[in-house]
Amino acid sequence: MEANKRRKFKKCEPKIKNLMKTKIKNKALGFLTLFSLLVAWEIVGRTAIVNPIFTSYPSQVVVSLLGLLKDSTFYPNALISFNEFAVGFVIAVVLGVVLGLLLGWFGILERLFDSTITIFYITPIIVFLPLFIVWFGVTFLSKVIIVFALTFFPVLINTQSGVKAVDKNLVRVAKSFGASQFQTLRGIVLPSTTPFILSGIRLGIGRALIGVIVAEFYGANGGLGYLLALYGSTFQIGKYMAIILIMIVVGLFLNQTVYYFERKRSKL
């Protein structure tokens, strides 16, 4: 047995090495492209080909970022945005998963609500932001609602699609052994749907971050979106870009964290 495994591994070894080389090459090309763009941006900013007041440049953005991290007013604003994001996102994920499971499992519910969900999903939710502000004021609640609305539908629809993709044979076997609806949902449907749920969460992360910033742009007296509006209106482009960089890093971290669990789950 061991000898056969070794022979098979030796046959596959060149393919594995080529695959790894290709991946490394693609990563290197991606980093090279990004580095080239940053260098070009630095040159354009420092040589004043474009007025640096309007564009800044990477080294200035780093200096502004370090200054921002030392500024005591930054952290309360970051905390405001984090709270709005966290509350709206968590509620959206929990309700999206629960309702997605129910809609995907019970055909009558899907027929009742599918058209309504489709209409809300294809509607740009941001257009409702002025209404939310009129209804709820420039408050924490109005920001949470817009984050929730942007995150909820990707999670819901992905979960619903995952339920439909569950192996029907497994469901029949469970029913033949007398499993209840709840036991089937918990033991078979939910584990099989997890990759779809995680994909929906990854989509929701970007939409939720957009929701926080746009909501604070429209009307807020604190938060990262508020700081962006302030720095943009006062031409503090270095700090403006530093806030954007922070949002990118946070988004990438959250996205890669969910992607890690998604890959881990797919290997089981």
C-alpha cells in the first residue's frame, strides 16, 4: 500500500509543483501591478503633475495615517462606525440565515414572499436612506437599519439557494428514519447550506461597510463616514485617503476570515 501511494505521489508531484509555481507567479504579478500603480501615484503626486492637494500620494497617506492613529478623536469615531456595522450586520446575518432556511425549505413561504424579496433585492437600498433619516432621525438606529437592509438580502438569498441545493437523497433517508422537520433542518440542511451562508456573509461584508459610510455621509455627527466628509470638504486628502485605507484593511480582514472558514468547511 505504501509503495503504491509513493508511486502515485511521484506521478502527481510535477503537476503539484507546476500548480504551485503558477499560483506564486500569479500572486507576484498581482503584487507587481499594485506596486507599479503606487509608484506611479507617488511620482505623479511628488512632481505635481497633478496638484497633490487633490490627490495626495502614498508616502503622505502613510504619514497621515500615523498621525490619525495618534489622534485621540479618531478612536471614538471609529467606535461609532464599528457599533453601527456590528449591530446591523449581526442582526442581518441571523435573520437572513433563519428566514433563508425557512423560505428554502417550505415551498409555500417561498411562493408567498419570493417576488417581494426579489423587488427589494434589486432596488438600490441607498435610495431609502433619506426616508430612514426622516423617520428615525440622524440617530444610531437609522444607520443600523441601512446596514441591515444592505446585508440582509445577500445572506437570505444565498441561504435559500443553499437549501435548494441540498442532496434530496439525504433528506429522504432522514425522513425514512423518522427524523422531524426540525431535526432534518438542523442535522442535514444547515450543514449542507453552510458554504452558501458563508458566501452570502462575504457579499454582505462589503455592502455593510458601504452602508455605514454612506449613512454617515448623509447625516451624522460622528463616525468614519463623518470624518471622510469633513476631510474631503477641507481638502485634507492625506487623512481622507488614510480613512479609505483603514476601511480597505478592515474589509479585507473580515472577508479573508470568512473565506478561511469557507475553505475549511468545504474540505470537510
